[in-house]
Amino acid sequence: MSALSRRSLLLGVTVLLGLSGCRGADNTVELLNVSYDPTRELYRKLNRTFAEHYRAETGQNVRIRQSHGGSGAQARAVIDGLPADIVTLCVWADTDAIRKKGMIKDKWEERFPNRSLPYYSTIVLVVRKGNPKGIHDWEDLAKPGVQVIPSNPKTGGGARVNFLAMWGAMRRKGMSEAKVMEFLTHVYANVPVLDSGARAATITFARRNIGDVQVGWENEARLELAELGDEVEIVYPTVSIYAEPYVAIVDENVDRKGTRDAAEAYLKYLYTDEAQVIIAENFYRPTNPAVAKRYSDKFPAIELMRIQEIVPGGWGEAQKRFFADGGIFDQIYQTQP
């Protein structure tokens, strides 16, 4: 594990430098991108290349600061005053929660290409080398004696995607809702540690060496494989979910700080060929068809469900039904000993 201790993959620390205004002492435009757990490596590279791109295009220097954590907690932090210019959160519901507070304008999804989705991912399983517990699909997570490492859907958007991937897959396989709830009760009974966010779950599984299988984002799994070499393997389930991290400008903040032009340029940049290549090389699935084809060998074909196929009404309904207080997740998790 020594390599892990040297690398930022498993630092698990929210990165947020102080932001006092829209410009630094050298007249540099400053932006704050509030994101979710697994995007640290991605935006570290994108921020650097965007700064070069923006300076070449405008002659203006720009500095992008980052904040990372569980997506739901990050949305609440923005609502409570974290001065985000941009949010690149994990699920639609978290971004829309900021809109409901009047901080983001209506129809925000229509402001950037592909409904404000410059990339996407999915949910996979990470197991120990040799797959000693025989984990091949979602059903295996409920086996007695299998320790499962997910993260908490009450605090992390990625964890909500994890939960709905399991729910949707088992429903597609013909289980009734009652049977799926029973199945998930067994899965969460197998959880020794329920971390607040995706990166914390990665630390638990990969650095603390707890658990037999981790449920998480494909890009996070690929980072673990690159870091740990022959210590882990990735298992692709027969069916999973589209993990869709929408991007948006926080209108209230950019108008107050005078940073709208730079913020818009930043999100538009994510769709450029240069950025789409960086996205693919960081194991997110690009939406640019040409770049996606070029990197197709990195992304195994897998049947993916959209949220509307799993929960009619989409993320708004999913949030109320599954993750609100007293919802399906609470009903399942409160039954644990």
C-alpha cells in the first residue's frame, strides 16, 4: 500500500483554498468549482489546461479553486453560503436543490450541450485479486460473509447512484419491489463501514483493506486498478446505471462576483476536443462521439439504464421516494442490527 500513501488518489481531504473575491492581487479572475468526491484528479488537469486556453483566448489569467466532498453535502454547503461559481455535482437532484433556493436559474440543464452533461460514467464492482468471494453480479453482494463497501446515500450523490443501480438491476431481472427491498436489506447488513462519500469508501477499501467488494464509480475503480496493480480487479455487472454528473453555473454568485464570462467559458471548455481527451484519459466516458470512439477500448460495453427507466419521474421522484427522511433507504437501513 506504500504507493497509495504517496498519491493523491487516497488523500480523501476536501480541497478548498480561501476565496475572498472575484480577482486576485494580480488581477487574476478566480473561480470556485464545487464538485463531488471522485473528480479531484480530473479537474486538477482540466483546470490547468483551461487556464492556458483562457489566457490564449482572452489574454486574461484565471485561477480555478476546487472543493470536493459528498455531492449532497456539497450542494447543502453551496446553499449555506459556499461561494461556488460553478457546480459539477454528482446527480441532477443536488444541482436542482440549489436551483430551488433561487441560486441557479430555471432550465439550467438547457444552457450547455447534451443537457449540460459533458461526460458520464457508470457503477461497477471492485474485488480483491482473484475474486476470492466469487462476486460476478449484484446478487452476490447479498451472500452471507461478503463484506460490501458502498457509501452513504444520505450524504453522497454517488451513493444514491450506487443504490439505484442495484435497485434498477434487480427490478429489471424480475424481482418485485418487496423482494428488492429484502435483497438490499441483506446487502446493507453486509456493510461494515458506511462512509459519507465515494472517496472515503475508496480509502476504506483500498487503503484500510476493509471489505471484499466495493460498489463505486467506474473512474474511481480504474484509478484503484492503476494504483494497486494486481491487488484488485474490476467486475462489470450485467446491467448498471448511467451516472450523469451535470454541470451548472451558480447564477446568484457569478453575478455578485462578476465572474459570469469566465464561468461560462470554463463549462464550454469541457466540451472541446482537448478537454474531452482529458476526460477519457481520467476514465470518465466522453460525450464527444469521435473522442469516445478513439478511447472505446478503455470502456467495456455494458447495458446501462437511465434514471427514468428505474424511477418514473426521474431524480426528483427518486430523491423523495428513496432518500428523503423515512424513504426506502431509511426503511432498509434502520432494520440493520
